[in-house]
Amino acid sequence: MKIALSFLRRLSRLAQPLACVAVLHSISSQAAPTPQTLPDQLIGTAQAFLEATVADYLQRSAIAGRHEIDMNRLDPRLRMPFCDQPLYASLENPPQPIGRVTVRVGCSGRSPWSVFVPAQVRLYRDVVAVARPLARSSTIGFADIRLAERDVGQLSQGYLTELDQALGYKLTRPVTADQILTPNHLERADVVSKGDQVVISARNSGLNVRMPGEALSNGAPGEQIRVRNLGSQRIIKARISGPGQVEVDL
């Protein structure tokens, strides 16, 4: 009986270190979870990529303006496997990094994966705006327009960046104050009216003949109208080159 008790005591002393090792191993396992890729890492990678991509796009396109990037939030519970390679990023859509964009962020390591990160890129430029309400068919002058800073990513109908692009043109529709002018708002204003006396220039490579004429219709620069030659009374077609000026080819 005494021998049995002595053996049990020795066995108990041997088991205590083993139990401590098991407990330490359990604690160590709980303190070192499997590495993961978190949402903040995905957003950071996408934002750094967009900053570089937008800067390159503006430089290549010679566009003057300032930009802002707003990253959309991802689900904070999202957990992607740890990547043994640096994360990559690419623009999924649209082709230019302006407006609503989607960036693909992914891992090309041993266990590939990818995630789509949405964002909003705002590009602010000075564009042509209307200074006061104007009626349809108004001819635009300096007092009618101004430059205003706008997010051009929101201007899906297009825009103008220089006042000269609108000056002297005629409006195809009424506009209100602060409205942004688009190419669809404009058409060339007539510089010749029916009944105007015009100068007809007839030219070829070595000859230039000028003669008086009468416009038989209205027209803008570049348009072709009917003109009466006041010398011969013949009616010809001529292209308007400027106020009171038309041209024909010999």
C-alpha cells in the first residue's frame, strides 16, 4: 500500500509540468490568430492607387484643376486571407479615373483573391457658366458668361473651359443664371442676313477675283448660302467666311 501511494505521488509531480505546457500552448494559440487582410488595408491600397492614377491622367491630358477622392466604406466585418505578396490594384471602371470609379484590389500570391472597392473622384475645373438669364437665339457677349469652378465629373453633357468658345455664338435654348454651358447649347450666330450686300471672293491657286453680291438667305461662318452676283445677275452657292464675306472656288 505504501509503495502504491509513493508511486502515485511521483506520477503527480511528473504530470504537473506537462499540464503547464498544455495550458501555455493553449494560451499561445489563442494569442496568435491567423493573419488576415482587413478593410482598412484594402481601402488604403485603393486610395494610394487612385491618387497616383489621377495625377498621371491629369498630367498626360494637360488638364488644370484640383481633385478630391472619397473612398466608400467597406463592411467592417470583411476579412480576407493574408496575402504573401504585396496587394495589387487596378481600375475596373470607367476608363478614366473621374466620377464614380471601382478599383479592384487583390492578392496574386499562393491563395489569390480580389475585392472591389468603390470611390468617388471629383475633378474641379473652371468652366463657362451663364452670368444672367438669356433667351433662346441670344448672341453671347462678354457680359453674359463667366468662369465658375465645378466638378466636371458631374457634367455628363460636356462643358467649355474658355470664354472664347462661347463668345459670338447663338443659344439653341433658354438658359438660367449660373447654368453651365455645354456644346449643345450653342450654334454659330448668323453673320450674313438675307438681302445683305456681300463681297464674293472667287479664287484658285493663282487667281483671286472679288465682286459685289447679294445674300439670298441668312448664314453663319462656314455655312453655304445662295448669293446673287450683282454684275452678272447669276445665282451661285458660296461659303460664308466672315461678316459680309463669301467665297467660291474657281
